[in-house]
Amino acid sequence: MTTNSFGPPRSASTPSRVRAVLAVVALMVAGAATGCSDSTEGSPFKDFIGIWDIDFANSSFPLNCPEPNSSQNDEVNLWDRLVIEEGTLTDLIETSGVCPLKFNVKSGILIAETADPDPFTGQSAVCRLNASDPPGSIFADIHPSWELRIPRPEKGKAPRAQLLPLAQAPTLTFVTRDALGVETPDPSCTYLVRMELTKVAQF
């Protein structure tokens, strides 16, 4: 097993494009800035807003791909922690990672779901990462489909949360761009990230 610098171990037999994602994302995550918002006093979303540390021992980041990038249980982690802030066109936005997640809170319960379609573009929610070096020939398109769930608080313990995949599974799709700019997508990989989270700061 080999270990990346920002998450759990991954298999040494990871296919080349998955290795490319890991290498490029490692640099991006290392350089990502931590966001910071104004005070959330009076915000209806204050239970979600703050800095959340990831319990890597109890979290998983499996990327399972069909041919031509066949892989099973490779670990691709895009986050070293979650920073949840109040959004503008969505209730919440995660601002620390290379793939910003936008959430809307379900009425009356402490569950937020990723927004799809993206209200900023009016199109299907997706974030694109470069997966080639030099950049511009291979990309990884992530279609987010997660819920952020906050369980009932326990007296004397820090707030906890879980990031879980929705029924329509989140995917990662490798896209190749040729010299003429024509893009060809590979079959989509499932990206069933599950995180256990602990809030360490409140804005």
C-alpha cells in the first residue's frame, strides 16, 4: 500500500489516470486556503457552519472505475477538512477543497443535500479537475451527490456530522481532450465518499 499526503492509503496498483488525479490533487489540496466567514449569530444554518475535521480512520474515499481505468477500492481524497460557510444562491458552500460543494438544507431537519442543478450555471452540478501534467489534455469531472447529516448532539462532546452518498451515486468521469479541443468521456467511476466529521471551530 502507498499513502498520499492528504488522506488514507491507496493501492500501489492504481491505474495511470487515477494516479494522475492523486498527484495533481495532492498539490492543489496542499495549497488550498481555508475559508473564513463572518459570525453566524442568528443564521438558520449555524449547526452546519464551521470548520470540520475529518476522522480519516473512520472515513473512506473509494473510487471504482470500469474499463479503461479499471480500479477497485482506490482512495482519492480531495479534502483535508471541510469548511462550511453560508452561501448566496445555495444555503451552504464548502470552501476549503478543490471541488466546492454547494448544499441546500432540508426544511425542519439537520440534513443538507448537494444542489443539482447548480444554481449558478443552471446546468448539472459538476466540478472539473485537471488530471494531466502539463494540464489541458485529461480532466476529471466530479458530479456531486452527497448529504451532510448532523446527528443529535451528545452532552460534553464536540458536534459531529456525516457526509454520505445519496441514492443517485456521486461519480467521477475522466475526459480526454485532443489537439482539436474535442472531448471524449470515459465510462463514469462511482465515487462513494463517506466522511465522519467533528466540528472544531464555529464562525
